[in-house]
Amino acid sequence: MKRKYSAFVISGCLICATAFTHAAFALETEVSLGTGFETSDNILQAPINEQDENAARLLGGFKLKEAGQNLEVDTSVDLDYLDYVDNLVADTTFVTIDGAATWMPFPQRFHWVFEDYATQSRIVTTENATPDNLQNTNVFSTGPDFFFRVTGRDQLRLSSRYGLYTFGETDTDDNRTSFATSFLHQLNQTSEVSLNAETTDVTYANDVLNPNYQRHELYGQYKNTLLHSRASLDLGVMQLDRERFEDVDGFLGRLSVTREVTSTSSFRLALESQYTDFGHTILAGNIADASPTQATGVDTQSAVDVFYEERAELGYLLNDSIKSVGANLLLADEDYETSNLDRSYEAINVNGSYHLTTRWVAQLSATLTAYDYSLLHRQDDEALFSMGLGYRLTTDLSLTATLDRNQKDSTDDIQDYDENKGILLLTYQDRLSQ
């Protein structure tokens, strides 16, 4: 299996170097290690001739958080190595990164931004998410922001980014260079409007198979930040200039509203209508939707093709010292330009945890997803149910047992499957601060 960890190493070194070369910081650090065992009664997710498989697991990770005057860091890295006993699938290491760091040597004048997001995506996008159909996918982006104060209420911002997008197995790696200009006007202490122009040049490593293109955006933005709510609205137009294919253009609209109902609960509404692609989806912050291993149940198709997406998401979160409850509803339609992957889908996810005692915690989650591939004349109904029980052995050491059931009902009978999975993990977590 081909491995591409160069972007992981680059981003990790840059983010860590940024943090630790700063003279005065109060860095919060969490380190985790784990080991365990996993068993599946249908590891290949086959409709017939189901095969059992067991795997030993080793886990490691860390989190960094810093919120200083000249440095902001919010990064988590998780590694999960699976050693399969019967070798029905190849041993593998899954990498998950959700990382961002901003160095501000001259606050509100000059910033340098680092971002890195790593997840797993399907190699063959319409096949089941079996271990041998998953690849590590990484999006790394870095560049400067320059701020110029025009008046007391007006500001000009110039930005540039270099992006490195890598895919473990598919021949779709690319580099991206973008430039953006924003003119911002502050309406009052809580709201601002801006006019924004951005252009991105996408160059593929294999531009014979994958046509290069340029992405242009022009839009106005309104942002409002109150004590208990945040809102952002983008309205504009966009155009894609593609080599060897017809150029396309369309409406650009994005709305995001978050409302804190109480000190422990909040609602979120997000609406989007725009041209996008797989890498842009990850960088825009939808990492949970890009991965088939995430709880939302929907993973963006890792095709090189661009598509026009209309998307609506409604979420609720309750989190206090005893319990947590989350619910998400997602509706979307994707219209691809050259491939036959056009689809619409609906997904609902409900999850929760409850501390039975100071040591025992119970967890439940359920995800239902319905896909309709219009050009493939195919419908898929997928369901994931999970229940777990955790026991805290010491302050830093925990034991967790989880039972998962995955099932799929498709009009393409070869895609049908039922899988039951059991996981037992022993994990160590240590929180440090400086």
C-alpha cells in the first residue's frame, strides 16, 4: 500500500515549531496512548460468504491548545494501527489530524496561518468502506495574512495560501495556490460587512488524468457576533476555468448560524450552495463529512471531479458534567460536472453519553443515511448503531467496550451487507499545561 505522510510531517513540524519557539505561552497539552482488540464477523462487508477477522490495535495521539496574544494553536493528532490476525485485509495505520495554528508577530497587521486536516476516504467511491478500500487523505495549507487599517471602521486584508493535497492510493494529488482580497467595514461593535475576491489555481501531479482548473469567487459577507449567537452570510458568484473542459459558473451562497440556548446547549444551522470538490470540502471545515469513519454517516466522494453542492444542516448539542446529547440532520444534493456520481442524500445522527457513576459512562449512537445516485440508478440505505460502556480505572487510565452494527440495503445487491463488530480498548490520557 502506497503511503504519503510528507504533508503530515511538514504540518506537524511547523505547528509544533511555531508553538515551542514562542517565548511566553501557556500551552495546554493532552497525550493519549492505547491498546486493544477488535473483532468483526464480516470484515469485507460482503453480501454472502461472510468472513470473520480479528485485529490488535495500537493507538496514540496528542492535543495542543494555546490562546495567546501572538499565538493561537488548536491541534489534535490521532494514530490508529490495526494488525489483522488472519490477514484478510492488509495491516494499516489510520491518521486523523484536525490542526490549525496562527502566528501573530504583529497582531492585526501580519499573521501567518497553518492548517492541516487528515482523514480517511474511499479509494473506489461507490464501494463499501472496508479497510482495504480506505486511504489516508491529507490537506495542508499555509500562508500569510496582511491587514491595513484604512479608517477607524474600514480595513483591507490581503491573503495568500499554498496548499498540498495528498491521497494515499488514488492518483489525484494536487497543489493549490490562492490569493484573496477583502475590504471590511465595521457596522457596530458586533457586526461587519465585507466585499471579498478570491482566486485559486489547482495543479494536479498527474494533469493528464486530472484537468487543472482555476476557481474564482466574488461575494459579499455579513458577520454578526453577539454574546450568545454567531451568524455569517455569504452571497456572490463563482466561476471555474477548466483545462480541456467547458468553464462553469454559478451562484455562491453560504449561511451559518449558531445560537447558545443555555450555558450547556446550542443549535446550529448551515446552508450552502456552491461549486466545490473533495479537497476544498475538507479545508472548509467539513472534515467529519469527508470521512466514512466519522459519526455523521456521510463521506464526500473522493473524486477529482468538481461538483455543485446544495446542502442544509441542522444540529443540536447538549453537554454538561453528567451527560451529552447530539443530533444532526443533513440534506444535500451533488451535481458532478463530468463523472456519473450525481447523488442526493439525507442523513440523521443521534448520539449521547451518560455518566452512570463517577467511574462508569454509557454511550449510544445511531446514524441513518439514504443515498440516491441518479445516473447510476441506484439507492443505498445505510445504518450504523453503536453502544459502549466505559470504566475509569484511575484518573488517567480507562477501559472501554463497544458493540457496533453496520448494515446496508442497496438496489445493487452486491453492495448489501450486515456487520457486527466488537472493540475493547485500554487507553491512557495525561493532561499537561505550562
